[in-house]
Amino acid sequence: MTLLVGLDTARRSSSVLALAAQLANSLDTDLVVAAVVSSAWPPSRASVDQEWQAHNREAADQVLDHAASVLGGAVKARYLVHEAASARRGLLELAEQEHPDALVLGSAVRGEPGRIALGAVSEALLHASPAPVAIAPVGYRARVDARFDRLTVAYGGSGAAQDLIPGAAAVAALGGVRLRIASFAVRPDAELGILAGAGGRAEDPVLVEWEGQIRDHVTTVLGEIADPAPAVDGLAVGVGASWAAAIDDVGWSEGDLLVVGSSSLNPLARVFLGSHGTKIVRNAGVPVLVVPRAAAWG
């Protein structure tokens, strides 16, 4: 098993390394830590091109040295520089070569602390990666010897999410972590205000019916999981006036990992996020693992 870690050569970030180490410890796997540098095209012997490539290589070496110093000997890792036309293309090429169990990325530099911020590379890979993609929130911190304690699967009742639960359950059981299922409902401020005045959201018949259907579906899916079965934390339902509020409503702790399934509209065994999946990822306050529907995960 291997995790492919993509580093940004323009900055030294410890967040992606913290997530990579936590995943490696939890899955008992090693890391391939990669820095992608742009290749000159067409090839030229001009001094300016040579200086530009030397600068890129030096920047890549520096971020790899920083990664090695952060990870130390806590996680087995291999470090490499890969030349490609773009960072996106380079990571896809490495994914084809290395066959990783997941790609691990950091958030864009300009984002809300504690939330996931998608940049050009991570956004593109969330629509093209052949492997699951894990993303760390802005400023994420964890010890290099830390492990995840709980997997939370985002479930909206679709076939894609339903297929994801058994795989997540198998990973949770093997890793000795708890499994939780979470569903999110976004309601306008006015509706939430009315509900609060009427005795809470339990008085809303639409929410009550929807939550009941979700609980029935989840109970059925969990009941069909064969051994080994994980410890199950049950179903958490988050309601809020925004996606961020609804996601926060279920409660989160250190050691949580949110697992999101990609869209059922995608006919290929690749990540492809629908609109709801993208909103969940963008508003998550914990690391997120996005899994292609057809991936043999778990």
C-alpha cells in the first residue's frame, strides 16, 4: 500500500504532511512524497530556460527537504521530483506509475483557517483522479505519530454513498476505528427561525420524514455488512442555514476523517464530485477523503 503526497513547490506546508502521516499510520502504509516541476517545451539550451529549470528544481528540493525533516523517521517515505507539463498532469502521471491507494493534497494557500480551500490543482484532481483524494484543511495540524479515531461517511441516500459505506466499514474495522454515518440538510434562515420558535426542528414534518428514511436506509446497509464489523457510532444528522453550519452541527473531534463518495453520474472509475459533494468538501472542518464510486476501496 502507498499514499502519493503532492507538494506545492511554491511553499512549505506542514498541513498536507500531517494528514499524510496520519493516514499512513492508520492504514499501515508508506508514502511517496512528490514535487512536480514544469518541464520546458520545446526543449531549449537557452541560458534563461536552464536557469528557470534550475530554479524550479532547487525549489522542489527545498520542499522535499522540509518534508523529510517534518516526517523524520516516523513514517516510511520515498521522496522524488517529477517533471511534467503541469502539477495536475504530473500527479496524474505519478498516480498511473505508483498505483497509490490515495492521493494526499493540501488546501490552497488563501482559504479560511480550519476549512478546506480548493485550488486549481486539487479542484482538477477531484474531477480526474483514478484514486481517492484526501485533502487537509487550511492550517491542519496533527502529530506525525497520530492516527484517525473515527471515519464519518457522508450519506445522502444515493447509490454512490450507499456503495461507499461497506468499504468504509471494512477500513474502519481493520484500522480499529469507529464508523459514523452523517447526513446534512441545509434549510433557509427563515425556516430555521420558525422551527426554533415551534419547539425545534423535530417539529418539521419534512425533516422528520427525511431523517426517518435515511435512518432506515443506513440500518439496512449496516445490517448487510459481513465480519469484520466496525464499532458503529450510529447516524448523525446536521441541519443548518448553510452547508458549513449543517456540517458543523453533527459535531467533530480530533482524529475525525470525513469520507465522501463521488457522483453516481460518473461512468468511469475516477473521482467526480457532484454539486453537493463539492459543497461538503469546501465546507468541511476536518480532513476529507473523496472516493471514486467504482474504486475498490476497502
